[in-house]
Amino acid sequence: MSGIVKIFDTTLRDGEQAPGCNMNIEEKLRVARQLAALRVDAIEAGFPIASPGDFQAVQKIAREINGLVICALARATEEDIKCAWEAIKNAEKPRIHTFIATSDIHLQYKLRMSREEALERAVWAVQLAKRYTDDVEFSAEDASRSDVDYLCQVIKAVIKAGATTVNIPDTVGYAIPNEFGRLVATIRERVPNINRAVISVHCHNDLGLAVANSLAAVQNGARQLECTINGLGERAGNASMEEVVMAIRTRGSFFGMDNNIETKKIWQSSRLVSDITGMLVQANKAIVGANAFAHEAGIHQDGFLKNKETYEIMIPESIGRSKSTLVLGKHSGHHAFRRQLEELGYKLTDEEVSRVFKRFKILADVKKDIFNEDIVALIAEEVYIIPNIFELEHVEAHSIMGQLPKAKVRMRVDGQSMEMESTGDGPVDAVYSAIKKIVKNDFPLVGYFVKGITGGTDALGEVTARIQDGEQVVNGRGSDTDIIMASTKAYVNALNKLEQWRISRKKNGK
Ligand code: KIV
Ligand code: ZN
């Protein structure tokens, strides 16, 4: 191995820009802690000028997370750069990431600037950022559609101005691997001071080529990859962190490279981001999909049983995914339970362990076998739950063939118990309709997803309910062996999140 490719995670910035994926401050902190445990080299914590919530989240992450670079995004303006610095100034290793577009199409229609003006602005922005911190990254937005000579001129100038990382984004996911690799090679050949900066790439997945383009860039000298957990991001998303990391790790001798990632934390990270954002991971997704390590065809199973290497190029344990082995049952004690949590990588307080243990016992009464995945779902619900304004007290739903389903719901709203009945197209619809009557609001349900966590008809079902209030979209989660209950919990969780968001907006004077 001759070098390390740095992993710059932008789940909290570009990832969060994906429709419906916004996270609150506490959720962003949880993701940032997980990214630190994964040992990424840099976290792009957000775009502080975008909103007071984004600013606060970046500030909290900068104050709490040590040992790696904490980066904030800023356009090439004084206001953005000052704001980015304010948010990250307490970080142990702060980085300002400033950008301006360099393609003619962006210059002409979006920025209404000439090439000369954009170049001057880029240099000015880097010089301004440099007054605050030595670690400055510059991105030439839409680099892959920019004139190569001009792009090289901009890169040379920003490095001269002090940029320590130069990022080449394929902003619209237009590049093809050979072509993108050549672009990086050309930059290395033509920019005389390129050795003074790290070359980074940031690839979008519009043609499904983000990972391939990132890897082609590594082969041609890129030493930082910008990526997101589960490939979240604008439109079709960004290069998926787990895919680029495992490609480099698994084919280390081909690339002559490695990365610093603690790959055993990959599965847990993917699961956490999916839980928080409500973006389910497709079953056949590389590395973290439910089927990524499943061998179904008889001929494959036969070979696999004779020698795993016939059909397995990575082992599930390498990404922290033990096979769905039975871990605990009804008679397991508090001690064994705590040990299992620790093995899964959770460091919980005594009080949190007791809460999850209580839920585990209730689950063990209705579900014979409890798997790691079940425990992770209970933790997500019990420990990471947000303070409740709305509390569920009673749910009843009836479905009779040929009749309209009916539901009765009782909830505590601000300490007061309220009950409503309603009908609906199905039992879940009837429950949701009763809840809407209680909270006297009709937030549209913009997404509803059900997932079986482990196999069998007694499996824990996990529901994500996505609701919208104006511009704000939140994802609520609920799990239960009863799918109506899981759906109800998910909706109430979403209402609580929305309420929490409203309260924090009020505090910020909005
Ligand atoms: O896609 C893009 O070009 C970006 C830049 C801000 C790096 O996200
Ligand atoms: Zn991007």
C-alpha cells in the first residue's frame, strides 16, 4: 500500500439536501458522533448560513467532536465565510470549504459573471477564509463541465492564495469514469503548484456512476473522496461512503491505497442514517442492503458451503454485520443484555439500558427469537426518542370485510387526555384520521414505509411516517410486532418532531 485516501463525509450537508432528509440538531449530533466512531477524516457538518438550525448544529458538532476535521460550507461571499467561521471556530481542526462555479453555463445563467470575475472572486474568498484558518478547501462547482484550461487556471490561483484542498465536483453527475480520471490526471499535469494541495473529488450519482468516477479519480491521483452514508444527497445522491471505502479496502492491492475507516461500524452507521432520515436502504444495495450477503441460488449456496470465497468477496463481519444469529430470548438477564448492547457498540447509561431492557422483555413475550436487528430498533425508539408533547395512551382499530375500518385513539396533549374516533380507507388511515382530529391539524402524509426487521410473522415491523408542515418535512419512526401500533407510534413520533421544530423556530425568533 502506498498511501491513504482521505474520507470526507458530507452526509450532514449534501446528504441532508436530499428531499425529505432534514435532521434536527440532536439527530445531526448523533450522526456526527457515529462518523467520528467510523474514523472518517473530515465531517462536513453543514452550511451555516442556510438557517439558524444549521448554524447551531455545526457549532455543536465543532464544540463536541474532536480528533478530525470539522468543515463548514460557504459560498464565495463575505457573509457566508464569516458565518462558517463563527460556527466552526471552536473545533479542534476547523476547515472552511468555499466554492464558486466555473462552468460557462453556471457563470452565464446562475452567477451572471465573466470567467475573470469568478476567478478573482475565488481567490478573494480563499484569501478571506485563510485569515481565519489555515485549512481551506476550494471547490470549483460543476468542474466536470468546465473548460479545462480555465479550470486549471482557477485551481492554480486558489492554491497560490492558500487553498490546501482543491475539490473537483461532478456536480450534476455527468462524467464518465475514464473521462473523469483523465480530468484529474490533466489537472495534475497542468497545474504547476498542485503538489501543495490535496486533490479531492465530489461525485453525484445522476447516471449511477458516482462511485466509479470517484475510484477512477483515485487511480489518477485524488487523495480525498467526498461521499455520504447510504449515498444520500441531492437528486440521485452522492458517492456512497460504504461503497468507496469497501472498494478500496477489498481491492487494496489494485489501488495501492487504503483508508482509515473502521469498517466494522459501517452497518450500524447505515442503519442510524436510515432511521433518522427515513430513507430506507434498498435490499440489493451494495454493502449495506439486506441481500448484500445473502446467497439464494442453490448452486451458489453449494459453492459457498464448500468454500465461502467461491461467492463472497467480503465477509459480513467486516462491516459489522453479524449474520442474523439468535442473540437473546425471554430468559436472558439484564447482564447478558447489557453485554450484547456493548458488543453492538452502544454505550448507554444505566437508566437507558434499563429502559431498553424493559422494552426487550415486553417484546420477548410476544416474539420467540430476538435478533441484533430487533435490539437496534428498540434502542432507536427508546433512547433516541425526542421529548413527547403528544403521548399515546390507547389505540383500537377494527377491520371487517365489506365495512369501513374504524379506529379509536386516546392521547395526552400537553398533559391533557383526549379521545377521538374516526373511519378511514384502512385501519391505519382510520387511526391517522382520529389522531388528526385530536391534534386539530391535517399535516399531509407524504411518505409511509413499512419494513420487516427480521423474518417470520412475529417479526418486529418498523414504520416510517413522513409528514409535512409547509416547507418542513419530518420522519417519524415506530416499531412493534403489531403493524397498526408501529404505524401509530411512527405518526405520533413525527408529530412530536414537528412540534419540537416549531418550538426551536420560536426560540430563534422565527
Ligand atoms: O455538488 C457540488 O458541486 C457541491 C459543492 C458545493 C461541493 O455540493
Ligand atoms: Zn454536491
